[in-house]
Amino acid sequence: MRKYFTKEVRIGIAGIIALCILVYGINYLKGIHMFKPTNYFYVKFQNINGLTKSSPVFADGFRVGIVRDLYYDYTQPGKVIAEIDVEPELRIPKGSTAELASELMGGVKMNLLLANNPRERYMTGDTLQGNVNNGIMEQVATIMPQVEKMLPKLDSILASLNTLIGDPALTNTLHSVQNTMASMEVTSRQLQGLMSKDIPQFTQKLNTIGENFAVMSDNLKKIDYAASFARIDSTLNNVKMLTDQLGRKDNTIGLLLNDPSLYNNLSATSANAASLLEDLKAHPKRYVHFSLFGKKDK
């Protein structure tokens, strides 16, 4: 029997199988599944911003495909077309777009911005419009000129801060502030002691005074002011009657106070009594007769 699978044929078949396995492995590592059905679309960009083949494609944060290939549109200079493969279950509504977003590690990914259009969808092989969203990197690029303008001012501010920190007056000021804070702490402790001891006692005294005022108020409420004022009016009337009688001459007290002759008689009587006493002192024998033998003095 003639042998068809010679050594050379077997080596060739083994090489072809190894090459197929190598191609499949390389594509698998890139994320390309050669035997998995996919749908392909085209996306036009003005600038692919570093997009490469096998870059991931996301929709709502979920990976749905990869970038199969990139083409430069020579018919429309300035246009780059990206061919993408997405899972066949994904339905891309019409009006959807794609954008390129830069990642922090330097890579670029494509995001499909799906429109809200459940009636119409793109068919396999249709072209979507793409744009670039630099995100944080674009913001950083916008801010950098302003930061460069601020750098000289920052240098000046830092120099001023170094001068200020090296000034001995700042150290003295900090010490003064520290001493002030210590004094405030002592004062706070004293106030705390005052609040915990003296203030309660003072409050208790105020409460006692308030209670006394309340008792006094209750006592004042119990006084019959009408009767008291009536008695005062009666007393004042009696005093008025007494003063009226003292001013009249139709009674004994009035005569004693208002009759001048009585005053003159009393004055004369007092003068005579005083003269009599003086004469009695000067000539006692005229008024007293005393003898041991019962004889009279001549």
C-alpha cells in the first residue's frame, strides 16, 4: 500500500495546525474570538486620540466588543474610521454615538452612547458618528496655563512665608498666645468653680428672698385697707376736733391756753412765791418762833 502521509506531509500538517493555534491564541489574547458570531459597525472620528486595534468597546460601563481595525478615509481627509465588533445581542438604536475617553493609565477606550429610540436601530455595517472626550486630561490641559501663571506668585508667597516663619517676632507672638491661652484656661477653671459653688448659693438666696416676697405679698393681700383708712380718717377727725377746742375759749383747756390774765396771775403768784422764799431764807425768825424755855423773843 502506497503511503500518502509521509514524514514531510505530517510535518507540514503539524506546522499548519501550530500556525492556526498561534493565530487564534494571539487573537484571543487581543479579545478577538474568531469562532464567536459578532456584528460589526463603523465609527467615524476626526481624531482617534491614540485609539488602537483591540481597544475595548463599552456600553453603559459594560464591555460589549472590541476595535477590529482602523482605516484612514482618503476620500474625506481628516476622517478616521474605526471598525468595531460587538456582541450580536446588542441592539444599537439610531441616534446613538460613540466617544473616545482617555484612561488614567494612558489607554483609550470607546464608549457607545445609546440613544433612547426603541423603534429604529442600526443594522450591521452601518456607520456611527464619533467624538473625543478627553475628560480629566482635557481639564488638566485647560488648567495648566493658569497654573503656570500662578507659579511665580506661589514662589513669592512661599518666600514671604519663609521670611515670616524665620522672624523672631512670630515666635514671641506664639509664646504670648500660649500664655494667653494658659491664662484663659485658669480663668475658665475659676469661672467653673464659681458656677459650681457661689452661683448655686446666690441662686438659693434669691429663691429665699423671692419666697419672702411672696409671703409678704400674701399678707398684704389679707389686709383690709378700707377699714384701716376708715380708722385713720376717724383719728384725723378726732385730732381736728381737739385742735378746734384748744383754739376756743368756751372750755377749760381753751381758757387755760387762750386767757392772758390767767397767765399773768400765774406769773405774779410765781414771783410772790419766789420773793417769799427769799425772805424766809433771809429772816427765818419772822416765821418760826422756837425757844427752849418757852420765852418769846422781842
